[in-house]
Amino acid sequence: MSKVKELPGEAIVAATQAPSIGNSFRAYVQRVRGGDMGSLPAVLGLVVLCAVFAIARPSFVTAINFANLFTQGAAITLIAMGLVFVLLLGEIDLSAGYASGVCAAVLAVTLASLGLPWYVCALAAILTGVVIGVVLGALVAKVGIPSFVVTLAAFLAFQGLVLVLVKEGTNISVRDPVIVAIANKNLEPWLGWALYAVCVGVFAAIQLVRATRRAKRGLTADPLSLIAFRVGTLAVLAGVAVFVLNLERSRNPALVSLTGVPIVVPVILVLLVVWTVILRRTSFGRHLYAVGGNTEAARRAGIPVDRLKISAFVICSAMAAVGGIVAASRASSVDPNTGGSSVLLYAVGAAVIGGTSLFGGKGRVLDAVLGGAVVAVIENGMGLMGYGASVKYLVTGCVLLLAAGVDALARRRAAAAGLR
């Protein structure tokens, strides 16, 4: 009678769940069927929109228009990144748009009237956003006023505050070269390639370290072939983007040269990495998801719910301030419309279209970037096709409604599958 050799726990796991690209793909399909769609709708929508606009207007795929997409969507994307933190709690901030306008006005006034250095003015604008976040968060968490009511009141009040700061309608020019450069200047071509190498290298290192740690703990890790596919895909897409952005975009290169990655791109990338690490690798981020999933259960587990809510509003308003600085940089001025009009709607739309749930507990900072790209492509493509603001609003509204509908259906399917 032969004796069966016993295997250790890690070997059993490896034998029963041998990692491969096929297994990973099947697991992903199962998650999608179970309602965990992530950013898939946003990615598919972005591909379809780009294809449609490229066919309808070949000028959509030119180097100069590609660069314009980054600067057009930068402010909205940054504000949306902050809104993700509030939405994760199941709350809403309707004042984020005009909060960015107030902070941009503080920047402009301190630059033009007080003549302070740019870094002092930028810090004053961000601190203004922090103060706004503390006040809003305290009213929601400590006083118990619904966030919808608090931020709607702030939405109205901040419109008046912007008018006060710009003296009832004055256009304040922003001429500081550093501030103006954020949304209007580009990196040197070699710096763009250096940024590319760093991003791809860091992404590859993160993937390998995560797989190694999971393997050491006896958990199923992503196969090297899948990691290579992810890194290769990023390398190709980012490489093409940097190559196109390094092309000469000026119509008169002898007079002025336009080459390189826009400076606002590394700004967004740095903030994306920082906030992603905070959400995924810190107790603060884990607690944020827990509160968004079930506030009462999180409170009973000892999580400081009130402090988390205030912190989320602080981050949201601080990011609104950063978005306001970028908006002021792009326009080289601040006026009563800064942060108004469709800024808030587009920012909320960007977060939701990217995959962040309006019901709380689900979302990533990357969602804001993907959603911001969708919004920027719609606005840019519609403009190239000659459509006015009415059609842009209609299309963006329909896309937002579709994204919210997909989120609701996904949550229903996840609940039916017992995943929520």
C-alpha cells in the first residue's frame, strides 16, 4: 500500500489555485458578474468616445489637442479627487466648485494686492480650503446637519464671498510666472521621458513587491506573466503619450516652441500616488471605507467617525483649493465665475463616472482621474464638432446618469450575490 505524501499549506494553495493569466481573467469576469465593475465602464466609455471623436474629427487626435485635454480637465480632475473622500462616506459636498473659486480669489488677491511670493499665496489658498473643510466637516459631524444642506448653504455663501474678494466683478490678473506655468508650460522633453521611466519603474516595483508578499503569506499572488502584461501595457500607453506630447505643437516653431509634457500632469500624478497610498495603505483609508460601508458598525468598532468625516471634508476642500489654483493658472486670472458654472457638476460627475459610488464605501482616487478624462474628452470633442454648451450638458448629464445607473445595478447584483 503506497503512502500519500502530505503537502504543506502553501503547496496545497499553490496546487489548487495555480496562478495564471487565464485564472486571473476568469476571476475578474466573476467579480464583474457579481457587481464589482470598478472602472470598467469608464474605461470602455473613454475608448468609445475617443474612437467616435477621432473618426468624426481627425483634429481630435493631433498632438496639440491631446495636450489640451490634459489642461482642460486638470482642475475638474483635482477637485474630483477630493470629492472621492467625501463620497466614500456616503456624503456630498455641493460647495466644492465655489470653494475652489474662493481659494483662487485668495491666491489672486494676495498676489496682486499684497505682492507676496507665489508660494506664500499658494499656501494661503490651500489653508483657506483647509479652514473651509474644517467648518463644513464640523457642522456635518458634530452638529449633525446633513451634508447636503450644509454644503448647499456654503454653495450660495461662497458665491457671495467670491464677489466680495474680487470687488463685485473685477477681473484680477494672475501674472506670477510660476503660477501661470502650472497649467500653461511644459516639461523639457528629457524630463518627460525621465518621468515616464520613474512611473513605469515604480509601478513595476509595486506589482512585484505585492506579489512577493502575498506569496510569502501563502496567498494566491498574481503570476509574473500577468504582472509583465500590466507593466507592458502601462509602458506602451505612457510611452505613446510622452512621445506625442514631445512632438512640436506650435504652428510657428521659429517664434515659439511647444513641446513636452504639461507641468500639470506630474502634479496630478504625485497627488494621485499620495492619496492612493493613504486610502489603500493606511488605517485612515481602511476606516474611511468602513464608515462608508456601515457608519454605525464602524462607530461600535471604535472608529472615530466624527474625526474621519471632518478629515474627509478637509481633504475635499484642500483639493478644491489646488483645483482653484490650477484654474487660475490656466486662465491667468480670477473672476466671479471662477469655480462656478458647471465646475461642481463636472467634478461630481467625474468621480461618479470613474466608478466612485454615490452610496459610499466604494471608490478610488484613480476613479476621479478616469472620470475627469471622460468629461474632458466629451467637452473637447463636442467643441471640435461645433456643438454648443447645451449639447455638452445633455451628453455629460446622460453619461452621469448612465454611470449612476450602472452603480445602482452593480450594488443590487452584489447584494443578491451576498457580497454586500
